[in-house]
Amino acid sequence: MISGSNPDGPTIEPSFLEEKKLHQEKSFLNKRETRTVHDKARCTVQLEDFRKFCTVDLRLSKSTVRNYAWCIRAFLSTYEFTQEGIREFLAGVENPSTFNNWLKAFAAYAKFSGAEMKFKFKRPDPPIRPLPTKKELLEFYSALDAQHERLAFVGFAVSGLRRHELLGIRLDQINMEKRALMPNHCSPTKRSFIAFYNEEFEDELTVWLKLRPPKSNRLFSVSGGDLSCLFRVAHHKTGLHITPQTLRFWFANEMARLGVPDRFIDAFQGRIPRSVLARHYTDYSLENLKAIYDKAGLKVLG
């Protein structure tokens, strides 16, 4: 039989068969490409709806919504959002905190899409965090070259605020008469009450107000890159690893050592009181909180 022929019909030239094959392959690729474009467009629309759901229905913060959307986009680029797909993905995540962070995003997306979720969060052992000594704090502070870093260092240690809360403070959120900081931060799980500062921060603040850019209403004029390398030079000089989170942790432990009740430390650091006593029978007025703070006599450099 001649190559490319049909025994029951007319002869078919090999070139025709090759052309037909190429046409079929091209048609298949075009359909797949079109389907991919449609899938991406549908995914983009779905993610926008998911962001709105997290913002409006779940009342999550902007940063949490952004993180959840990133997680879901990354996951859906490789896996199907099914029990098997999630199980296969999470099987490769060993760090308990990372595992829980992914699972939080999946749980939010399951509520949004109506999917079923049967996975449990990991319960990691609480890390043992060594507290820096007063001598180490002073050594680290002395290695800071920039005035805004010295101000931030003392501010984290004496106020107990989170990094973005202190660095986002505006001048109109500082009550210099009461030595109070009032960051505007509230979410379903985290909020800011009133934080206070001592004379050490006041001295650093006085110096910084003479140096800072006069046109900005923000106390700190730092960019995202500055945030990631905060205290990095002092770390290389001293070998001490002290971060804003370390200083927040040091504040809580030092205030407890000075005799401040846990519910007031929680208030200073913006944690929501859970007990009935703390919620309904505790005076959280500015005057009472300031009296408790001043009585503790917190010092970081002295």
C-alpha cells in the first residue's frame, strides 16, 4: 500500500496529512491558550471577590487580606482547592507557624467558596525567648548611629507597641502632656488602647523633633526598605539580635517584674481582655492607666 493512501478510497498525499496534523495541533494549542486566559481572568475576578469577602464579611485588616489573597493565588496556580489538593500541599510544610498561616488563608477561602475544611491547626511548643539584659540593651543602644533608630529603640522598649504601630504614629496621636501614644489600630483580634512613654523616650523625642522633616505629620519617615533593615547596623556591631518584637517581649516581662497586673500589660500592648473581670470591672481610663504606668517606674537605659 502506498504511504498515505486509503485502500477503500482515493490516494491521500503525505503533505496533506502533515498539514492536517499541524492544523489540529494549532487548533488544540489555541483552545488551551484561550482556556488558560479565561481561567486566569476568572481567578482574578474570584480573588477580587475574595478580598472583598475578607474585608467586609470577616473584617480582616488590609495586611491580612493582602496575605490571604497572595496565599490563595499561589496555591491555585498549582493545586485544586480540594481536600486532596490541600492535603498534598500541607504535607510539604514542616514549620508549624507556616502551616497554621497557610491554613488560616485556606479556612477563609473555604468560607468564601462554601468548600469543606477538615484540617486542624498545629500547636507548636511556645519558643523559649532569652531576654536581653539591661547591659545588653545599653550596649545595643550605644551602637545605633541614627537618631530615628535610637528613638524607635527606646520607644519599643518603654511602650510595648508593635512595630507598625509605633513607626506609624502621627504627631497628632502624641499627647505630650500625658506622655501618651494613641495609635489608630483596630482589628477583630488586635487593637491599640493607650500606650505611654517615660522621660527616656521624651528626651529622644525632643532631639528628633528638631531633626525630622518638617512637612510630614508622621513621627517617623521610613519606607518599607528601612523597616526591614531597622537596627541592622547595631546588630553587626554588637552581635546582639534585638528586634522590635524582642523589645515588645522585654516590655511585657519587665512590667510584670515591676508588679503590673497582666490585664493592664495587655491593655498597654493592645491585647483584647478575655476575662469578665478585665472586660467589665477594670478601669481602663487614661488617668488610671497612666498612674499604673508611672508607678511602675520602667527604665530601659538607666
